[in-house]
Amino acid sequence: EAQVTQNPRYLITVTGKKLTVTCSQNMNHEYMSWYRQDPGLGLRQIYYSMNVEVTDKGDVPEGYKVSRKEKRNFPLILESPSPNQTSLYFCASRPTQRKTYNEQFFGPGTRLTVL
Amino acid sequence: AQSVTQLGSHVSVSEGALVLLRCNYSSSVPPYLFWYVQYPNQGLQLLLKYTSAATLVKGINGFEAEFKKSETSFHLTKPSAHMSDAAEYFCAVSADTNAGKSTFGDGTTLTVKP
């Protein structure tokens, strides 16, 4: 089944404890992206990757890191989480880099709480 | 630069009534426009998209949207609401000249009353 998977689905952690949220897609998509969803703010783009080893900042990159060493994986790293990073996180992928008429396929989400 | 404005964070309709969710966009180049739906505790899934082929776009579950360049709008409609339509709906815009960026609206929560 074609899908985007995220792990973990739920995570409660404490301020300053490094964490990684994994994202993997099995559709051979070039483009991948991370979003956070907060009430009343919609989805805001954190980072995106046009292809392996190519990443760039979205609208809200502060406090986050990403890497794209393999085409299928795009982990989101919070090196020193803070309570304002408590949110619902979505990973998404799209078949092609440049053709943005292709829709994105979303993972199920990761609900992160930072105490 | 591109942006999306969804008018109305909450919309409530009765079952069987018309659904109208509003989306206005701003883009300096021809845009691609999308409507996604998010059911409770799930990720987003595509309802429909505008890719310049036709201004009236039909999607899944009886939804459709019309691209109006003069009004910079892409409103989502459904003639008759069903209880299962209750969800959050997001309008999004992208453009090939800025292929990495995807901009979403703030979302509209649709409630369907019996």
C-alpha cells in the first residue's frame, strides 16, 4: 500500500531532551515536507526537501533540523525541544520536485507534547 | 509570494443543505489550488485540485470548486451536506516558480447538524 508513515504517533517529552520524529514514504517521491498544525493557524511549513541531500527552510524552521540522506526518509529533529513546539506534526510527500500541480500525500500525524 | 485566506473558521449547516466554504488566494504567478479534508485524528487527503485545465473542478464525495481568476477565489461547494462531511477543510496554493513552498489556509471546520 502506498503510504507515508510517521513514528511515533504520540510523544510526551520534557524541555531540552532531544527527539527525532521519523517519516518514510514508499512511493519513490522526490519531494518531502514537514508541517506543524496549531489551532487557528492551519498548517505551517517547517522544512522541505526537493530531493536527496537538498533541503530548505519553510516558514517556521526555528528550533528544527532535518536531513535527507535517502529518498524515502525525511526525519524531523528537535535538538532542544521547548513547550512552544507542542503541536501536531505532519509529514508529506509529492511525486515531483518542480511540478507542483501534483498533490501531496500526508502521513497520519505525530502529536508532540513538550512539558 | 503566495497566500491563502479562508473566510470563516467554523461553518455549520443542516444535513441536506448547501455547503459553501470560501477560499481566496494571492499569487504573483499562475497558481495551482487544492482543497484537502482532514477527518478527526487523521492526516489530510485531497478533495480536488485546480491545475488550469478547467475552471470548474469536481472532486470526491460530491464536492466541487470553481476557479475565478477575476475574484482570486476557489470556493468549495457541495449541494447537499451529509453527516459524514463533518471535518476540517484546508485550501492550499502552490506554484512551479516556487516549487518548494506550499501555503495552506487556516482551515474551516464544517459541522453538519441533523
